Amino acid sequence: MPALAVTFAVGIGVGAVVTMLVGGDAHQCRQAGGPVSEARIAELEASPVQGPATFASSAASGTVTAAGEASGWPTGVANRAVASRPDTDRLLRDLLTLAWNDRRDFSEKLDDFLAEHPGRDGIAIASRGVFDLGENHDVLPDDALRTMYRQQQDPALRRVLAQVASMRGDNGLIESHVAQAAAGLRSAVPADRQHALVELSRSRHVAAADLAAPLLRDSDTGVVLDALLALRATGNQRHVSLAAGLIDHPDDAIGWLAADVVTDLQMLSESARTRIAEHELAAELPPLPMPAAGGVSNCGPAAGM
């Protein structure tokens, strides 16, 4: 009997240890695969060439392979889509590194980089590079910054260039940029006015608030709401009274948002946002592409299980 009791106790202990190890491994697999799977699912669902797809849950598609199969895409296509993502860290590091045997300055390297990497991903990496050099006047001098702004055609990168100049104390470019972005405010189409207000919001400069303020009296509710959002993103204490005038608006959505904007703006001084703050620009950078999934997984079909 004592021998049986000891054997039984040892068996329970071993079982508990195995359960903990398996449970921990499963937890790690879910943690490692979840974000990639969810991102891929969103990409596959948004694809214009994809047919209807159903997903039981995010846990049911714990790997990129599973997401590809669930969406109706061949597994190879889904995996190639992930593998084709750029190595963001390497590209950014190469862009910012001025080698001793490379006679190009940063602006020339940026031009070559964008020629080699056209499109949204290239613009996002280039924008991050410009932001990272915000305090580096040696690699990115003020004159070069202004020249790049005049020569650049992409509006998102132009905005970042102007914002970096404002961070350094030169507001000329950002004031010019918001004036151009505000052109759509004069459109007879409400959607055009809303688009212009969104662009003004991204500037994070008080000059945009002054241009957005007249749209608080717009006849379209959606335009008024976007004007309030632009005021919250770019205004300061000087604009509190403009938002406060809409708190009693007959439209409850406008009144609620106006009160929220007033609360936010009251915390800012009248000199706030007269130059771009680094943390606010960081929040408005074009999103970097998701890096390719790397490493070997021990979980699910991707590992051959």
C-alpha cells in the first residue's frame, strides 16, 4: 500500500508538470501567432480580388497559413505575401547610414531610395528617416530640408518635412502646407471639405486650427464634427470659445464632441502648437509596413503539425 501511494503521487506530479509545460507552450504560440494572423486576416479581407471568407475566431486561424486557407487563398500565395514585406529595420538603417565611400548626401540617398521603393511603404520608411534626423542638422541641414520639401511630390512626405522644419523653429513650410491642404475647404462637396479637415488635423499646427474654425458653422453635420476634431488636434486655449459655442447645439453628437474639445483645449496655453511637438509628429507619421514573419514556429500547421 505505501508503494502504491508513492507511485500514485509521483504520477500526479508528473502529469501536472506536463500540463503546465503544454499550457505554457500553447500560450506562447497564441501570443506569437495572434498579431500576425489578425493583421493578415485584415489584409486578406480587404483585398479587392478576394471572395467571401468566414472566420470562426482569431484563435481558429492562429497562423499565417491558416489565415490563407480560411480566406480561400492558396497557402503559397498567403505565405509569399508575408515574405514579400520589406525588411523595414534594415532599409531604414541603410537610409540613415552615410558610408565613407558613398558620396551621396541624405537628400540624394532619399531620392534613390524612393525611386527603388515607390509606393506607400517607401514613403512611410522615408518619412520615419526624416523624423529620426529631426535633431541632426549635420546629416539633414535646414537648407536641404527646404529643398526636399519643394522637390517632393508626395503630400504625406511633404507634410513630415514641413513638420520637422517647424520642430526646428521654422514655421514657413508648415504654414504653406496647411494653406494648400485647406484648398478643399472651399469645395461645394461635403466629402471634399471633410477630407481637407482631416489633412489639416494631421498637421498638428495652430495655423490649421485657424483655417478649420469657420467650418464649425457648416451646414453639414459631418463637416462640423470633423472641424471640431481638427480644432482638437491643432488648436490651443485661444480656440476654446469657438468650441464652447457648440456645446448647446441641437445635434447631440456635436454638443458632446464640442464639450470634449473644450476640455482638451483648456489644458493648453495660447502658445501651444505654434511649433510642432515631437510626440505629436510621431503620432502622425505614415505607418511603417509590418515586417515579414521570421523564425521557426513550433505551433500549428505552419510547423508541419
